[in-house]
Amino acid sequence: MLSDAARAALDELLARDDPAIVGLVLSGSAARGDMANERSDVDVYVVRDDDVERATLHSPAIDEISWSLADLEQVDRYGSGGWYFRWSFAHARVLRDRTDGRVTDAVRRQATVDDDEQRWVLVDQDRLDGYLNFAYRALKNHRDGRLLEARLDAAESLPWLLDVVFTLAGRLRPYNKYLPWELREHPLAVTEWSAEALLPEIELMLAGDPAALRRTFAVVDREVRAWDAAHGTTVCGDLVDDWGPELEILRSSA
């Protein structure tokens, strides 16, 4: 579905004779199935074997984003440096790798959340606690008849929730544009977090629906304890339990 101009720009880059270019990584909509259309440009990471800083080259057809191989191999932990750009490497396509696999390995690592970073995101960066906080506030507001406030808090809970959901899977939360696509094309293992189940629940939570908020909490509670068990810890379950009696509003309609 790419335009002729975008295809031509990509072909020109692939044919370019520049020995400093050791890797080309296609990102954006063009790398992700049917997400591209005739208005899409092409986003390509141009990986070089030097440390010369180069500005991103923008045109209506292509963005050439220059990175050194050293920068590509440097993974910024969640919440630090340029971590937000890491998801752009998720499901990206390596079009060239002249480094005996270093570019390919670095692309995979950029989009992967390992065991250490999982704990960092869930606990040290407070994503699990933040999710609980907003879900709890949404339910309190709904109980007290503050429906607009309930919807606002429920909406605010979702970025925190999605960080938890994808972190548990060892993945980064996708940009909002790609959330339905990723759930469909790269399903999560948890049944309740399939595209068919989670996307309708998100719609209900955006409307402040208390039953959806409670159903989602029940799955999160189960899955973070399963993560604990798999990693020989109780850190996530303890964090949930520290909410004490406040959990009652999340666990029942009382």
C-alpha cells in the first residue's frame, strides 16, 4: 500500500553505495503488515559503524534515522534516556546486516524486556502500583456517583495497565496506534488479554465501567502472582497485598 515515491525512496537507500552503512532497519507502518497506506512514509534506521552525529533526514517519502552501531547496542532501561523509542524496533524488519548479526541481535534486544527489567518496570518504576491507584480511584468515584471523575481515572489507569500487561510478557507496550494490530498479529499468552477480549474491555474501562475494572484487576492480580512464582519471589503479590482493606472495592461490588 506504499506510494510509488515511498517505494522509490526505499529502493534508492537499499542501492546506495556507502561502506559506512552496516545496517538498515525498516520501522514504522511499512514494517508492520497492513498498517501502511498510500499516505505512509518509510521510516528506516540507518546504522553506521562510526560515531559521527547526523541529523535525521526527513522527506515526504522517507525518514532516514542515523544511529551508530554502538548506540543501537545500548539499551536504555525503561524510564531512562531514549527508552521510549525502543518499541520502534518491535517487529521491525532488518533489511541489511553487515555485522555478523550484531544489528539483528541489537534490534531484538531493544524490543525485549528481560527478567531484571520486568521487576524494574513493575515494582521500581511503580507501574503496578500506579495501575492499582487509578483503578481504585475510578471505582471509588463511581461508587460515590462521580461518573466523569470515574471515567477520567479509569482512562488514566490504562497506560499503567498496558505497561504491566506487556512487561509480564517480556515486551514493551506498543504505541497506541499499534495496540490492536499487535494484539491481533502477535497475541499475548493470557486468554483475557487477546485482542478479542482485551480491546472490548478497554472500551468499557474508558467508559468507567466498574465491572470491567474489577475483571481486569482480577486477571492482573492472578498474573503478577504467577510472575512471582516463576521468578521465586513474592514482590508483586506483596505490593498488591500492601493495599490491605482498600482492595475490597477492587474485588467486589460492595
